[in-house]
Amino acid sequence: MEGQVRDRVKGDIAKSTFFWNLYGICYDGINIAMPYRKLLFDAYINLDIQPNQKILDAGCGTGNFERFISSRNIPPIEIEAVDFSPLMLARARKKCKDLKFVNFALVNLDGKLPYPDDTFDRILCINVLYALENPQNAICEFIRVLKPEGKMVLTNPKPGSRFAPLIQDHFKRIGNIWGFSRKAGVLAKTLLMLSTIGLIPILINVFIIDKKGGKQEYHFLPEEEFVTVFKQNGFRSIEIEPAYADQNLFIVAAEIIPQETRMQSINFESMEFPSKHSSRS
């Protein structure tokens, strides 16, 4: 029986790896999507990157964030960009081969991260948690490797999330571009991408990811679940806003309260007469 369970788990992992490797072939088609570019920009701004910081990009995919910020005036930093899809990592390494500030590594976010406690100043996780076996455990691992003064930026589809509004938002943003030639240029790029590999990510999102999210096979988590896990781990600052054409939650968590301070804030009367309903303040 134990062997059957182990074999089933291995089979599930193999299927998942195959799916994400397949998605990786056409994943960069999403780069032209204006809501996605806005999401990358918001992540970059909210990370508030400072000189000599060490950053974990958890679920880096094909290295889109690293490529995106390379055109910005970023200070000297070090990024550890990890993913469990060998194909996506291969594409990321090729796309970012000229970027000296990033190291790509094969890591399964469903397990214990191969880093000591308090390693990173910033942690970024863009649209990855929903596909993990246990996203809450992954967040706890992020917290373990985050420095007490560090900051975490996460995005994840919210319950009821759909891909169609992203397409609508993209064309709406094209309509808002100033200047006919610039508007026509972006529209031409969009149509060219859709006529080639750009249509495949849309089909994957609409017919696989959205459907799995609706069946709760993927974790499209509500806001309160994020608030709970961050509060339980002592975060003082938790900001959650809608993003990605209102299909995602955008979470910024920072200011971890030291464990000693949290222990001192416990009501000593409740400690003297404990009950199963008592909680930390």
C-alpha cells in the first residue's frame, strides 16, 4: 500500500513536470500582454530593491522578471531564481545569459528550500502558489528563509479568477496608448503573436488552469487565508490589493515582529490558565 502511494505521488509529479515543461515552450508569448507587463512593474516597484540585497524569485519560470528589471537602473544585487521545470530554466538561462546578477537553480517549492534561515532580503513569487501542493507550507518556507527585516511580494489568482478579463484589459490598454503609430505597432505585435505561439498560453489558461481553479484542483486562495498565515508568523505589515485586471491578489508583507516581542505580548493571565481557545495577541 505504501509503495502504491509513493508510485502515485511520483506519477503526479511527473505529470505536473510534463505539463509545465510543455507550457514553457510557449510561455514567453505572455510577455506581450500589457496586464502582465504591469504586474512585473508593480512587483519591481513594491520590492523596493536596495544595493547588495539577496533576492529569491520563487517560481521564476523563463526568467521574465529578471529580463524585465535588467533594463531598469537597478543597484548591485544578487537574485536566486528557482523553478522545478527543467525546460523553463533552460529557456531562462538562455534568455538571461548576459545577466551576471542572477543564478538559476532547479528547486521544488513543495519541499524544504535548500537555504539556511534568514538568507534573503526580498522574496518574490508571481503566479506560482496556486499550482503547488500546499501553498501555505511554501509561504512558511519563504518566511523561514526571509530575513526579519525583509519583504515578501506575492501574486496569486483569487477565487473565481478567469483569463478572459486579461485579454479584454490588454486591448483596452492598447486603446489608451497615445499616438496612432505607437498604438498600431502594439496592435500589430499582438496580432502577430496571437497568430503564432501567443494563442497557446491563452488556450492553456482558459481550458486547463481556469477549469482546475474552478474545481479547486488549483489553489485560487481568498484574501483571508493570506492574512491568517502572515499574522500567525508575526508580520506587522500586510497589504493586499487587486491586480492583473482584478483577477489576482497582490500581497506585500513586511516588518516581522521578533519572536521574543510576540511572546511578551501574550496575556499572562491566559498563560496561567490556558484553554484551547486562547490565542496570541
